[in-house]
Amino acid sequence: TADSIAPETTIDNGPTGSVSSTSATFNFSSNEAGSTFQCQLDGGGFSACTSPTTYNSLSQGSHNFQVRATDPAGNTDASPAVRSWTVDTIAPDTFIDSGPSGFVSSTSATFTFSSNETPVTFLCSINGGVYSLCTSPATYNGLAEGARTFGVRAIDAAGNQDGSPAIRAWTIDTTPPDTTIHVGPTGTVSSTSATFQFSSNDGTATFQCQLGGTFTACTSPITYNSLAEGPHTFYVRAVDQAGNVDPTPAERTWTVDTVAPETTIDSGPTGTVASTSATFTFSSSEPGSSFGCSLDGAGFSACISPITYEGLAPGAHNFNVRATDGAGNVDLTPASRNWTVAPNYSISGNIKQAPGMTNLSGVTVTLSACATDMTTTDGSGNFSFTGQYSGTCTVTPSGLGKFYDTISLTYNNVTSNITGVDFTAYNSLAEAPTNLRIINPYVVPGQSAVVRVILDTPVAVNSVAFSVDYDEAMFAGAPVVACGSDAGAGCGLTVLPGSVGITVVPQGGTFAAGIREVVTLTFQTQATSASNTLMDFIESPTSLLIRNTANDPLLVELIDGHIVYQQGLEGDLGFGPAGDGVVFSNDVILARQYAAGTLAFDPAYNQFQRMDSAPRETLGDGLISSGDVIQARNYASGNNLATAAGGPFGPIIPAPPPEMMLSGVETPRAVKVMPSNAVAGYKVTVPVEMKALGDEHAILFTLEYDAMKLSNPTVSLAGVAPADAVLTVNDKESGRLTILIDSGTAFSANAMQLLHVTFDVAATAASGETRISFAGTGSIANTMANELPASYTEAFITINGLDSGGVGISGRVLTPNGSGVRNARITIAGPDGYIRTVTASTLGFYSFDGVPAGRPYRISVSSKQYRFESRWVETSADLADLDFVGLE
């Protein structure tokens, strides 16, 4: 049968549009049975094929498939069936274009997002929930406070899904902070300046202040000056990171009053009266004022109107009264009233026992010259003589085995009552307030020595007489005696030969109260191997007599002295105060004790000169430091040859160079006390870190602490100090801890812990911070005993009182690659305003001790380099390994 009609070809199924498969299978057919087929892919030419036909490993992009049928008569379909599609196996990327981040106060969040492919559909997730279909923008309302996350991923037309969704984290905070004023004026004050300290229950909040204007940014503390008279009100409000503003700012109202009140005596005696009693009434120009009264020149003491004085002695009297208003302004011109009680003479006084200045009873008191009388002090230490006296009266206390100052008191022409005839009793001469002492000079044998005699007196003195004994064999002739610098070149000077007797009347007639140089004695010393020669006070040829400006004799303690010779070797400290002529290990041990302050220098020997051996070039610098210990080691080990003693005889304290001062600016070499947390009633360990450069062989410094809160310090070495380091500690003085570390091996060139100091924390210690500080600058030396510059930084211990009932929370702050983040600030905030902040250590470790249990806490981390998500915890027991990893 003739057949000229071509068959029709149909593609029954196969890929279309965008697909993610790199394989394609096509089923096809013809309308004429028995047809054969030819297929073509992407224009590659037709070739025989059968249904189904599969193509594998197809490339990305567009593809075209054609198939045509040929019937048994050989007729071929002139219009092949065609199917086009696109292979796409690449997942799209998703981007969040906008949306909240950080801290926000809104409970709604709108995010816009996009993809690098189109068309795409999106799946969104809020707070880690299931991803579901969404479109941009996507808005979420009614979100709860706290940390939130939003994720979105795109799905392209081929069904490829973004495997790394775009993520945005933020924190919702709708709770405004509270603000508290801790320090600032209140009520009525006299100052025209006002300083306020304030804080918030949100440790990251900033502040805005207002005083008579609008709120402006401020920090605590803030000071206002030149305030006008009258009332003032200060407001401050906190603003948290989310922008929430305290709706009820803290406020403080006060009144500035700088005007002093005027005082008036309304009634009281005047002229000459017979009564030994006096009653005064008085008032102020400002209601509510308080008053201070003074009778006969006594100090002002609190009083009220009326005031009565009984038993007044005969003679003239004076009453003064001054008002003080509510702001503390004191009337500078007190109201005054003079009157006279008819004559009835008495001589009276009081005797007190030093050092407590308690009233001393049973002392025998003798009145002589103008009369002969004797009495004893009563239970209040008082005594009195009454009668008619003329001429000179001398009052002398005695008995009870005491020493009395002044020895006696003399009064001329007693024509009125004499009060204030007071004495102080001492158990020994060593307690006397006035002393005469010889100051030790230090000299090279054979040179001249200037011996200074010093008077230390609490009162002015008219004349000084004494004698000094000395060993004539030690000197070439008698001393040359000259007026001291405080006596003046024209002083009255009497010198008796032999054991020299000296009487000095200063130019102008008076030595003022204080420490005064009376005379100098210049000796020409003989060459000698002796360590010293004694200079002591004796009673001849001139007896001791020191008189005050009333010409009364004073009780005086005499302190002998020495001329000290330069002898021995640098660094030789052992076997007696003069050394033993060699420098061995025992001398190094003593050098450590002198440097740490556990041993004191004997002023009768040149111990200071021998100890002060660094720098070696100058045989010392007048400063006991870690370098002196290293130099002693060098002498003992033979690194340096033994050297005769030289250099300064006593301390010379220079101003430290800027790089060594406690400025808070860290230098390449640094020593730092690290912040710590403590619990009252338990021990606390405080690390001290050192940034060493690798040339340090010794370090010496002193820490100061509050001995009412911390006690019983113990010290142990840590990583920077080498294995052969020797630790010397002086903990004898409460509140001070001197530490010396010296070594034959250099310290590690590293920044790590130097030592640990463990304290007992007082059970009564209140919650809060206590400072661990450096007393002045420390001392660091290298192997040549040279001083090395460094900075010294103090820190605080945060104490939690025992009533906090706490648990511990600890962990690390880490970079994204797992390294510790140094100096990050970790803040824990809980209910009722509980908030604390600590600083991460060098390796990122942090800890909180004494955290009250059973409460929820939000822990947040801040750092200059990375961002961290906050975490909420609820503690019932200690929580360790609570780590924070930086997000960016």
C-alpha cells in the first residue's frame, strides 16, 4: 500500500523549566505503529534512538532535545518534537538587607532580605523555630524581651536551597533602667559647688543630667561650681543600650546658703560683780541656729540659751558665743561680754598621766617661795591653793615614781586667780615630749666630723645647757663648738673645757617649737679601724637645764650618739653589725631581709652604706632596692671582686622617672595586681602579673591593703619567676606586704603571673570593693644590678558578704578561633538591682563568687574586638565552663 504521509512525533515526558539534575530522561512516541526514532541533543545531529533515552553529566545552563519518527514507509516527521530546559545545581545565597541588631526597645521586628538569584522563594525562622514560607519584608510583632534570632534562606526555581541561611541576632529590652544618686548635697549647705555620684541598675547605661536647664549627657561623678544662693534641684536619668530612658529620674534638692548668722547676747553680767555664777541668754538672726560658747578663752563648745557658769574664780572673765546656721555658716564675729569677779585669789591646775592623758590622783604638789603649802591631786587630777600671794610663786609636783613636765612652774606677782597650772606625768624619761639628741655623723677615718646636737621640743625654749663626753684618743685635739643653724650666728655660747660643757642662748632669745639645731661640734678624727666612737651626754662640767619662755625647767630625754666610720666591704652584712670582712651567702640572705624591711639598719654602724651597693660604679645610690640584692649576689658568687665600702651613708630618695611612676599607663615592662572576687569569711587568692622582657633578675615592691577586711597574707611564686628564684616576704606591718624576688636566672620574657597572694577575708567584711595598691614605685634590676623602668597598676577585690548565700559562676571569653580574649568585661545582672562586673584575665578566664542562688541572671560580655550574645542562667549550684565565643 502506498504511504506518503509522514508520522507525527510526541515527547511524552522529560525535564522542562529549571531543574537541579544533571541527568535527563525522555519518553516519546509516534502516531504510526512500527516507527523508528532519531534524537538530537543541543544541535549535535540526529542519531538513532529508542524511548526512553537518557543523557547524563549534563552541564550547567540551557539544553534542547529534539526527536523525530520515521514510519515503515520511510516517511520522516519534518517537524521534530522539541523540549527545552535548564540545568541549575547551584544553591542561591541569601542576604538580610535590613532589620534590628544589638539592643532595641521595640517588640516588633521587620526584616528585608534578598538573594543573588531570581526568581526565588524564601523560608524564614524566628527564634530557632521551623523555617516556613515568607516574603520580604517579613514582620514579627509581640516579641518577648530577651535575646532573639531571625533566619532566612532562599530556594531557587530549580529547588536548590541555601544551606547557610542568613542570621540576624538582636536583644529586645523594653524595661527602662533605674537611676540612683549615691552622693550629693542635701538640706542646706554652705558650699557653692556640688558633686554628685550616681549609678544605674543597668551597668551599661549612660546618663543624662539636668540642673536648671535641659537634660544633657553626663558621667558620674559630675561637679557644678559657682552655684547661686537659694534652692537647687539636680536630676539624673539613665539610658540603657536599647534607648530606654528612666521615666522617673533620680533627683536631689538642696539649698545653698553662704551667709553667716549674727549672734546677740541678750542678757548676762557686766562690769564688776560679786557673784561667782554667771547666766547668759543669747539669740541668732537666723532661726534654727545652733550655738558654741567659750568662757575665758577656752575652745568653743556646743551650748543652748540660757547657759550658767558656777564657781567662777575671782578676777576678769570673758564670755563669747557664736551662732552656726543650718548650712554650717559660722558667725566669724562672736558676741562677747567681759566682766570681773571680785578678787579672791587661787592657784589651781590639773595633772594627767601620759600617754592616755587620764587624770592622775595622789600626786604631791608643793607651793614655795611666795608661800609654803602642800596638797595632793583629787580623783580628777585637780589641785588648788587658795590665799593671798605676793612675789614669786613656784609650783612643783612630785611622788608616785613619776617624771613631771614641766618640772616646775613659776608665777610672778600673783594679783588674780591663776588657773591652768597643768603638768603631765610620765613613767620614764624616755616618754618626755622634749628630747636633746646627738645626730650620728658618718665619716672616713682621718677626716673631720661635724656632730650636730638637735633639740626637739613642743614649746618655745629660751636656753639650753648640757655636757658631752667623748674619747680624746680618737681625735686630734678638742672639738670646735659653733652655734647651730637655728641658734643663729650671734647666739650666746658658753663652752667649758674637758668633756665639753655648753650653754646656748639663741639669737633673738628663743628657739621656736619644733626640731632645732642647737650647736655643732667639729672633731678632727684619727685614722682608725674602729666602727664608731661614742658621744654621750653627762652632767658635768655643765648640768642639763632647758628652760621655756616662762623660764621654767622642762623635762628632757637625752639621746646619745656616735661618730660612725666608713669600714668594711660593700655587701658585707653578716656576723655582727660591723661585718666579717668577706661576702658570702649569709650576706645575701641578710641583704634580702634588709631590702624587704624585715631587718632595720643599726645607726651606730655603716650598715646602710655596705648594703647600698648598686650601682657598683658609684658604690650605691642612697636607695635600698632589688639591685642591691643582685649586687650582693655578684659579690658573693665572685662575679665582682670584693670592694671597700663607699657611697652614701644614708637614704637619698630621688623622684622616680616618669616611666616608673604609678600613672596607670602600662609600659613595655609592667607589674599589675589582677582583679579578684572574694567571699567574707573565706580565703581569696589575688594574682600579680608581670610583663617581663627577659632581662630581669630581681623585683622589689610593697602592696597596701585594708587590714580590717584582709589579713594573714601568704605569697607563692608563679610562672614568670625562674625555678631558682628566692622569695623574701615582709608581712610584719598590718596592711602592708613587702615582696622581694631575686634569681641567678633571668625572668621569662613573657606576660604571665608572677605570684599569688592569698588573704583571709574577714567574716564581717561588707560587700563591695577593696583596693590592693602599690606603696610608691617598685624596683626591678638586671644581672648587672641596674634599675629597670616599669609601670605598676593596682586593682580591686570585689567582696561578697556572707549574707549573699552565693554560688560560683566561671568560664572563659574566647575568640571565634578559640583563643582567650584579654580584658573583656563580663557583667552579671539579676533581680532587685543586683549587678557585678569583672575583667577577663590574660587567657580570657573570669569568675563570679558568692552569687545568690535560685535566681535568674543575665550574663553579658563586652569587648572592643568582638560581639557576644548574652546568656540567661538560673543557678542552684556552682556553674563552671560557661564560655562566651565572639561572633565577629
